[in-house]
Amino acid sequence: MKIRVLGCSGGVGQDLRTTSFLVNDTVLIDAGSGVGELTLEEMSRIKHIFVTHSHLDHVNFIPLLVDSIFDSIIDPIVVHSQPATLRALKDHIFNWVIWPDFTELPSPDNGVLKFEEMNVGEVIGLDGISFEMIAVDHIVQSAGYRVEDNGKSFAFSGDTSTNDTFWQALNKHKSLDVLVVETAFPERQLHLANLSKHYTPSLLAADIKKLKHSPEVYLTHLKPGDEEQIIDDTKRLTPNLSFKILEKETIFKL
């Protein structure tokens, strides 16, 4: 299993792209602005998109992706997510006002985009790789994912704050190789993090103690301009945690 990090920032700017992971060249986990790193040929290989939640930084390149490769799509690209997330995409993006409804193009019975509901706890297998949806706690209905292939596993928290469900779901499995977990705000913005339901280093420090595994840990979704402070806060508050900051174009081979 190969996972390529297309985008992992909590915002945009020079060389900063928002969340998207490419799994084995054909599957995306989220489709933020990182999708723009792909060539048209690479985009044309995408068959499935697993979405964590409806916020723009995680979905804004779905419409642009489909539009860019429209003529080359033979089988519809399938978007997997929770019902509320799919409704948000349908009502607020693919609504003929913000963007054409590609579930009805080139014809109502032959759209190049397809929405398929997925619920927490559900596991979908694609070419031998399993994608498990896990409940987390964000300001909108949101999920994380655990991805496994041949006994090797990768987990992504999506956007979340303090919760038990994500850690309990990971602990049900025998192992975890790589964990990518958000830490959006520094400690000085703890109040804002609580309002918007994101982790700060202290909140993550409390929650990661619930994990019984010892994976490689990567922090993601850091707000632009606050990266150094978040790193300093994390080192201070979790001195026993070995972590790395996730970078665009990191490739995991599991």
C-alpha cells in the first residue's frame, strides 16, 4: 500500500495545500486543494473518494477534479461519506448554482459522479485494501479512517477534538503502523479550538494516552503561521511522544 500526501495544511499559502491523501493512485481520502498537485493523467486514475466531513478545505477540489477530467471518466467516481456530508455536497456545491451537478451529467441516468452513503463502523474493501470509517467529534458530522492492507495499517483522524470513539476503534485492532492526527491550534488559542472542535497539543496529549498502540505519529492540519508554536507546545506538553510534522509529498509505503 502506498499513501501519498498531496496536502496537509490547515490553510493555504505558498507551497501550502489543504488535506488530501492518495492511496495506491486510485483512491483519495479527502479532496482539498492538495488534489491540484496531480497531473491530469494522475487525476484520471481516481475512482473513489472517502470524505471525512463537509468543510471546504477537505472537499473543494472534488468539483474541480471532476470538471477537469470529465471527458475521460468512463465509470463514475464514487464519493463515500456519511449521509449529512453527502447532503451538504449536493445542496451547497453540486446544486447548479455553485457548480453543475455532475451526478446528472452527461445525463441524469449516466452521471460521472456518484454518492454512496457510508456509516461509522462500516468497512469497505477495494482491491484488497479496507477502509474503515470511525466516528470523531467535530463541529459538523465528521469521521476518521483506518486503512489496512496485508496487515499494515494507517489511520487518519480527520478534523476532531477530544473524543473516545476514534481511539477505541483503533484499539480494537491488533496493531497500527502510522497515525496522522490533527493539531490545528496552539495552546494560546485553546478557547477557539474548543469552539471549533479541533485539537491543541494539550487536548491531543490527553487523548493519545488512550491509544494502546505505538505507531509513527504525524501531526497535520496546523494553521499557517502557527506551525512553530504548535510544535513547541507539543514538545513541551508531550515530552514522551515521538512525533513528526506531516509534509506535502510524504509517501508512506506499508
